[in-house]
Amino acid sequence: MASRSLKLRLHVFSSKLHKWLALLIGAQVLLWMGTGALMSFLDLEEVRSEHIVSRAAQILPARAELPEWLERQDDVVSVATRALDGKVVTEVRRADGGVTLHDPHSGRLLSPISAATARAIARRAWIGPETSVNAARLVERDVGTEFRGPFPAWQITYDDRDATRVYIGASSGTILSARSDTWRLFDFIWGLHIMDWTQRDRINSWWLLLFGIAGTFIALSGFVLLANRLPRIRWLSWKRKSGS
């Protein structure tokens, strides 16, 4: 009898614990599913207002003071002087997104940068535990989900334990992205979360939408079932027992 009583108390305790945990966790699941379904309905272009607000860069005015050696000036959006591997260069950006590097005085074209320059940029950028540059490779197309341009770019691989890679624009000499095993793990988990196993950037897939809607109904039905199992206060019975 004592054993049965202990099992009964354990069953009741477990049931109550499960019920209240389900209530707390179920609320978050409901929010996750509901908001996930809502995000799947929304168009990212509209979310970012890209359909009504242009991000196109403005062309420099015709009277802007530009270097004499700059031949094509009708599509220039910016001219800047900056450092590249310890040297001064002039960066010219054009309306089509193209970037070129020049000698500030002669206008001599300095881009695309060489592998040696890309390696030197990567070594200067490294601030982690001491390591070395393991390899440099020119890439001209997508590297899985890790890097999607702009191209061409130098892929520089460090010899660290996290297999870190940086991608340096061959035209601009700037670091475009840095990737490591930690990033790759996050990218994989993100793909599972949004149910996009290939591109990792589509939150409007039918898979996510259907599962989000289904999950919302599951959570809502769970709350209905939970409400039916909650202890009910019987006011009439209580009044009769209290004699009121």
C-alpha cells in the first residue's frame, strides 16, 4: 500500500509539473510558431522597403573635383583616398558597383590585387592567437553558403584550429567576410531553423509556412486540452459546503 501511495503521489506530482511546464514552454512555442508563420507571409523586399526606397548611389556632380587622370567620370559615385597594405591608394567606385584602385599621383591601375597583397592584408587583419596564412585561392563563383560575392575575391585560409577563412575583394582589397567553424555551425543551425537547407536565406518557403501554421494549431489545441484539465473551481459546491 505504501508503495502504491508513493507511486500515486509521484504520478500526481509529475502530472502537475508536466502541466505547468507545458503552460510556460507552450507559450513560447506558440509565439515562435505564430511569428514564424507571419514572417513567412511577409516579403523581405517590402520589409526592407526596397520596393519604394532606392538604395542606388548618386552620381557625383559634373563639377566635382576629380583627379585629372580619371578618364570616365560620368558614372563615378565616389573617389576616396585610403590605405592598402601600408600604402596610400585612390579608390574609385562606379554606379555599376565596380571598384578600382589607383596610384594617387599617376592614376596607374593597381587592381586586381595580387595573392601576395591579399596574404599581407589577411596577416595585418589577424588579431587572434598567433597563426599563419595557410593558403590563398582566387574564387569567382559562390563558395557554398559561405561566400556569394562580389567576385573575384581572394579566399585566404588561416592555419588556426577554427579553420578561419577571410574573403578579400580582388578589386577593392577590402575584407568582405570572415568565416570559421563556429560560423559554419551557426549557418547549419540557422538553415534547420528556417527550413532552408540549401540557400540559408529564404524565410518565405512553403515548408516553413506550412510547418509554422501547423505548429500554431498544435500549440493552440494544446492550450485547449490543458485548460480542460486544469482544476475547476465549483462555486456552488463551495457555497453549499460553507453554508452560505
